[in-house]
Amino acid sequence: MPRFVVEADGGSRGNPGPAGYGAVVLDPASGETLAERAEYIGVATNNVAEYKGLIAGLTAARDLAPDAVVLVRMDSKLVVEQMSGRWKIKHPDMKPLAAEAARILPRAQVTYEWIPRERNKHADRLANEAMDAGKRGEQWEPSASSAALDASAARALSTPPPSGPPGDAAAGAAAARAALAAFRGTAAGADTLFAEAEPGPAGAATAAAEVRDRAGHTATAAAPAAGQGWAPDMGAPATFVLLRHGETALTPQKRFSGSGGSDPELSPAGRRQAAAVAEALAARGTVQTVISSPLLRCRETAQAVADRLGLDVTVEQGLREVDFGAWEGLTFAEVQERFPDDLQAWLDSPKAAPTGGGESFAAATRRISATRDRLLAEHAGRTVLLVTHVTPVKILVRLALGAPPESLFRMELSAASLSAVAYYADGNASVRLLNDTAHLR
């Protein structure tokens, strides 16, 4: 008797709003994708879309093998509990959908399991591809989908790397770094993939998981087996110490402040923060070069540190903050009130730019990646302080981790905080510090 796993999801951009579903049938042994289904269903609620996804997934499984035993995995607690018979179905829109799902396969052949959303990315991706197609006035086409590739790579990246003998931490680290080296060499760089990424899951820029996942899939296929002669570079890395500038008058008010606004100076609090971080870096004694964004708040912060360390400040245009266009100086709430559609598009896709000619995260990533590569070539093996802004720091950390663009919205980065990334000559990167504010206490 064949066994399948069905993963299903649905979403609505508005609840109710434009909605779509996605479902995938998997081989539980190999993880191979056996079938995919996705559809834009017009205006509906999240729950309706989730049930539609379940129906599509069960139907696809039945079409493959009517006698199959199926494990359904969904991140909808409601659907899982209702279909398992533990919760009553009270909503009139849900009852016919649940009944339709129950008729597809005999009850004894189907079991249900709740999984967290991060484990349901394949179906989630399909649902969002369907909604994106609907937004364009089209229907989802399997030939245009990258969901299977994304999910395969995500599973591959979650597999622990090979290690040396028990207790051999150096061998384990070497193996992990060598695997990442294969990723770096065969994936053509996350930066290029990011620029090509399509919009993805609804919410805060979940748009381009293919940045990491597509590249990671290539790497996994290319990486040699343990013991086949990896030669990772274990030389001294170039270390970028990433310092966000101190506070300005706009910082406590949480206003958009990019490269297209008023270019504010440090506030009194910001100057105290700059002095504090200068003392902390002087105590560490490792910084050899200071490079700053051209914006005043960064140059003032960088100068305070450079004066304490006895170094000069080099200005680097590529480290500037993104241009927030017409949003400059506004709070998030004010932008939401004045430009709701533009803001939602910006949250949904790294390709979307702020109103009025601002810079998208995709464009910023290309700029910052090019700056990173040039600075690495100039400062191999050295420790360099980069005084910059929220977005450049987060992008550098995101790329070092191989994380998707949505991670930009999931990092806290305080004023005058320190982060650090080490870059090795074999192309690997290691995040060593994030949002350290101990020097401000």
C-alpha cells in the first residue's frame, strides 16, 4: 500500500481578501515531490483557502493512488483539529469544505498532523505563487514555480554537516566550512539570485526564499562526501565589525531615516553613545581601519571612534542607508495611512521600492554586496570597522547566514550596536556578533 505525505496551506491577503492555496504530495522516504497543486481563488478568508488547499492535496494523492495511506501536515491548527474530529465545525463556510475533504479518501487512510509554519514552506510558497499570479490577472502555472526547488534546498540545508571523530571540533568545523565553500562556488552567489527572486509568502518580505534555498540546493548536490579531500581555507579571516551609528533626533521616534532625507546629525544621546562605543573598541584593540557611510550621523560616530583609536576615517558611498523616498521622516503608522498599498507591496517583496523613487531591498542588496566584495579584496586578513546603518548591517548579516529576505524584518538592531562577520578566503562567512549593546549600559 503506497504512503504519501500531503502538505497544504492557504492564505488571504486581507482575510477576507485575494486568496490562494497550495498543496504538495511527497514521498515520505525520499522527500521527492510527486505532485503540486496551487490556485488563485479570488476573495476568501484564510480558513477557506486552507481547506481548499487540503482538498487539492488529498485529491492529488487520490489521483496518484486511490489506496494510499496519507499523512496530512498543515500549519492550520483549526483545520487539523477539525478534520481529526477533536474540534467541532461551527462556521457555515467550513462545514461543506470539511465534508468535501472527508469524502476524497476513506477516513481510515488519512491522518492529520500540525506542523509549525516554517516546516510548511513548500505549500506556503505555492499558495503565494498562486496569489501573485492572481494579482497579475493570471492563474498559477506549474512551469513557473520554484517551490519544489526551494523546499528541497531548505531540507538539504537543515541536514547537519559531516564532522570528524567525536570531540574533534576542528575537523567538524572544517567539514562544515568546506560544504559551505561548495555552496559558494556553485551557487553563483546569493546576491545575483536575490535580484532575480520572485515575491513569496505574504507578510514581511518573505518574498525570495530562493536566495538561500536555490543556492543551497546547488551546493548540496555538488558537495563531496566526507573524506574526499576537502581543503577549506583556515587562514586569518577579514573581519567586518559593523557599527550602527548613534541616535539622531529621529531615532527614538522610529521615523524612516534613509539617504534621501534631511541627513540629521547625532543627538546629545547619540554623541554619548559614540563615545561609549569608542572606549569599548579601544579596549578591544583589534580594529585596524575605520570606514564610514557618507551620511553625517555615521561620519560623526566614525570620527569619535577613529579619534580614540588614532586612525583616519575613509568614506564609502556603498555603505549609505537605503533611500526611503516619500517615506523619509515619517513613522510606520504615517506611511501606512498615506501609502497603504505601497507599504504592503514593500513588505511583501524585496523588489518593491518605497513611494517616490526610493531604493528597494533587492537594489540595496546588490549595492551592498558589491561594496562588501570590494572591501574584502582591499582588506584581506584585517579587522575593519564599518560604520553604517540598519539596512546595510542587516543585509550583510543576512547574506553571511544565507537567510531569506524576510529575516531583515526579524533582527533587532539598536543605535550604536555592534555586530561582526568574519569572511574567509575560501568564500565562507561566520556571524560572530549581533546587536551587542553592552558598552551602552
